[in-house]
Amino acid sequence: MRRNRGRTLVFLVWITAASAVSGGEPNEQSSQQAARLDTQVRVTVDYLLFLPDGYDKQESWPLILFLHGAGERGDDLELVKKHGPPKIVETKKDFPFIVVSPQCKPKVWWEPVKLLALLDDIVAKYKVDEDRIYVTGLSMGGFGTWALAAQSPDRFAAIVPICGGGEPYWTRRFPHLPVWVFHGAKDFGVPLRRSEEMVDALKKAGGEPKLTVYPDAGHDSWTETYDNPELYEWLLKHKRATENAQ
């Protein structure tokens, strides 16, 4: 196993908004000119990277992007190891995925543009099977999982949002995406209805999501979920649909 702790990613994201005025004489019929600004924005992301035992650059590996909850925000990456895959790989060195676990700064929510830039950087540096990239997260990370799928619906093979939610209209962007949702029936932090709304909307959009509700669980519906080997078996059954891949 190779594991990088406290790693900081600093890179540039290209943004196109409006420099380089188009050539030719301006249209005399219009008071406006077409223009484009092509500039760069600096982005910094702290994250944990796990490479499984047996990793080598000759074979492509599936990847899990894990999004933590609000309680793990900060400047200490040790917090990210409290739950989910980054906790599991501390002892399970043969976990059959590359695991990327970024950390949000205090009082910040998940930003899909930054997460996608992080994925681009990881894919460029490591041997990742781009047809087997999965996203999962808990609580705030569950919301982030839904949002990321909406932002880039053709990037992922499957998603697993846990005790999260989002805007139901987002689901119209990814009816093709395999989704397994988990929630506790007694969750008073993020009510069960937040997941039910997303699942119902996804079904109406033509999707076939799975929903698992733990009848006696409160907000912590992630421990039982991430401890279940069936979750990872289910993930590995799914590859990104080639007709949807960009």
C-alpha cells in the first residue's frame, strides 16, 4: 500500500468568460462586440490519497472519491479518516480501489468545479480506470455527491449518497447513472424525506435508483453502509456507460 498524507494539490483551472475580441469590423447594426476572456484561477485542495497493495502503473484501477461530512471540515487531514473509505484503508491495505478523500476548509461546502479539477489531476498522475470512477459521501458529502453527479453526469460509473439530499430537478441530468441511496429513518439532522425526494425524482426521470432505509438508525447511516462488503461489490459491477462518456 502507498498512502500520501497531508498532500496539497495546487493547480490552475481554466475559465472562459469573455478577452480576445473577435476579428473583423464590428457589426454596424449592433452596439455590442463578441469577446472572450481566457484566464486562470488558482485552486488549492488538501486530500488523502490511498493506493492499494499491488498498485502498479501497468494496470488501471477503479477509484472512489469520498466526500466527508461537515464535522470533518478544517485543516487537519486526520479528521477525514474518521469515517468511510479513508477509515477502512487504514487497516485494509488490500482495499481494491484507489481512494481520494479531499477536505473542505472550515465553513465551506463541496464545490463541484474543484472536485472535478482534482479528479482530472489524479487521472493525469495515476493509473485510473476512467470508466470505474465512483463518488460517495455522507451528510454534507451526501449533498455533495448529488451535486457532483448533476454537474458532471457522464463522468461517473455510479454514486452512493448517504443521508444527503439536493434539488430534485438535478436528477433529470443523470437518469442513466446507477445510484444507491442510504438513510436512517430516525435521522433528525437530515430528514429521510430529503433522500426520498431525490429517489422519487430520479425514478420519474427514468432512473432506477436503489434506496436502503435503516429503520432504527439516526443520522449515522454511514457506518453500517461502509462496513457492508456488498456496497463495494455493487460498485464494481458498474462501469461508465460508453454512450454517455464524454
